[in-house]
Amino acid sequence: MSTAENRAVPEHVAIIMDGNGRWASARGLPRTFGHRKGVEAVRETVRAAAEVGIRYLTLFAFSSENWRRPESEINDLFGLLKTFIRRDLAELHRENVRIRIIGDRSTLRDDIRSLLLEAEETTRDNTGLTVVIAFNYGARDEIARAAARLAGEVAAGRLQAGQIDAQMIDENLDTADIPDPDLIIRTSGEERLSNFLLWQAAYSELMFVPELWPDFSREVFFAALERFSARDRRFGGLSATAVALGS
């Protein structure tokens, strides 16, 4: 076990799982092989997060922009989601893991919506690690949907525009009852958020690691947690060192 267990552990870690296709291409394999290998990394990461006491783990599984990919790849991704839930849901339930889904479900196929609902309902009362799956998710779309709900309240006369504040927007996001991520990790060496948790990331620590997602092992994860524990999180204020020095 890594020394991560003796360090400050973030309450909420979010991960942009990037690099499945490049992992496969580097090995002369179809992109679908990378996605399948990526599911194994998901399993290992969920186990590692539960092991060290992380309370929330958010995984960016399918972006609202991913619809631009070839239909065959999209169908494979959906198939992997089905396989993951059908194969792993019972085990996750036994391990007291709760599943949450964020993203726009209105445009999803009925079978996918039913599967996501089943995962949530089965694990609703679990009190261990919460795994948040961002599926058909885009942060701009999420904020727009929250704004539309608030605009509807104003139009109905139940709310005045001047009353809308940051807390109201926060309460109308998909993540309303989930704490903001302390740490956001992106794999594959890319250094951008790609429309992921833009509102919630206001004070998140960002970490970009070179490993492609299928190579994201527990050792890489624990090393990231080690680096996080050394960060000085100020949330717009002074660091503890500056306060001690009277700066």
C-alpha cells in the first residue's frame, strides 16, 4: 500500500479519463480495445479510492461532444457501459458503493436510461464511496439547464431575477448535493478541462499526468494523491505560512 494512506485524502476526486484511443493505436489495435482496457482501469481506480477513504469519485465517461465520434465507436462505448453495470453492479452494491449519474438523459436511448436508473436505484441507500458517472455530460449544457430552470421560476412569478445568486445556481446543477471536487486529474498529458465540471472546479486542484487512461494504475493514483497532499489550498485567502508570518 502506498504512503498515500498516511496523507491527507481529498473528499472528492474527479478524473478525465483520456487516452484510450491513443493507447490502442500505439499498439496497432482498434480504438475499441483501448476502451475495453480502460474499463479495467476504472475498476482498479474505484477499488483504490474506496481503500484510502475518498468519499466521492467522479469519472468523465461520455461527453456530450462524444456524439461526433463514429457510430460504431459510440455503440461500443454504450456496450461497455452495459457490461460494466451488469457485471460490476452487484459487487459494487456489496461493497456499499453508491452510484450517481450526472448529465443530460433526455437524448439517451431508453435501454441506456433504464440501465442508469437501475444502477442508481439499486445503490441508493449505500453509505460508502459514491461513484459519480458523468454520462452524456457537458458543463456548459449543465449550466444552461440550471439557468433555464431558474428562468422558468422567474417567468412563473415564484422567483425574482434579482434573487438569483451563486448558491441558487449551484443548487440547480446536476451535482447539487455533491461537494465540489478537491482534485481533478486528467490523464494522457493533455492540459485542459474539456467542458468538465467548469462551475464546480472553481477552487479544485488540477493535476495532469502523462499516463494514458488504460495505464492509470493504483500506483499512479496514489502518487497523484501524494502530490495533492503537498498542495497549499487557499481558496482565495492567505496560506497558513503567510498568516503565521503576518504577510
